[in-house]
Amino acid sequence: MKQFVLNNLGMIPKELVGVVEKTDPESIICSPLRLRWPLNLLLGDINKGNVCVAGDALHPMTPDIGQGGCSALEDGVILARCLGQALLLKNPRREPDEEKEEYSRIKKGLDKFARERRWRSFDLITTAYMVGMIQESSGKMMNSIRDKFLSPYLAGMLLKRSAFDCGKLDI
């Protein structure tokens, strides 16, 4: 595997080549990539009661568009805002709520988070899968289509995906 990586690195700084060369092959862990069908995200539950999934549990994606970690950070900001608005802004003095009232507020915040993240997550998972499929495809016709037509389109599309504004934390 180390030789495969070194052969495919291309023109990179010598320091990075050194990192790969010094890496102990025993320390490399390989796992197969798995796809969560995006349709499951649209039709399934993201949250239930006062429990919600976020990060890779919400939007596991192949690394083809480099948005996995970014989208997890987006989740954190949006989840904090949704819960903050549900809990603090309606109770600015932090007076103790009855347990049912607090549960209801948490549920409303998580419902809002799920609404905000569902389509963004669907978009990212689908885009990552399609970009990976296109990159891994072979054959003269597919290579020609990818290199001449899809590359310019994909570059713009990927930049738009990375320019997502998750809003402000008003807390």
C-alpha cells in the first residue's frame, strides 16, 4: 500500500513524501467505505424525542468532496443555535422549568435542527457518492466525458458545497 501511495502522489513537497516513507505499515488501518443511501435520510427519522443524530451518524459520506468534517462542524453550530433558542431565549433568566416543559423545548430544538440539516445532508451524501463514482469510472468514453465536460462543472459545484453559511450563534 505504501508503494501505491508513493507512486500516485504526483508532484508534492519532499516533506510529505518523507511522512509516507516513514509511516509504519502496521499502523495503517484500512476499512471499506460504506454508503448510507440518501433516500433513507429523507424518509427516516433524524431525531426522536430528545435524541438526535449528528456528524457522521447523520451524514456518513465518502471522502470524495472533502466535506465530512466541515459538515460535522456545521452540525455543531446549528445544533447549538437550535437548542439555545429553544432553551435559553424562551427562558432568559434560566428559571427552572418543569421537566415536561424542558423536554418539550429540547424536542422542539431538535426538530428544528433536523429540518435544517436534512436536505443539506442529503445533498452532501449524494454529491460525494456521485463524484466518487465518476472519479472511479473507467473506459475511454467515461474518461473523455469526465475530463472534458464534468471537470469544469464539478469544480464549480464543489465550491458551492463548501461555501455553506450555517448562520450565527445569537446566544
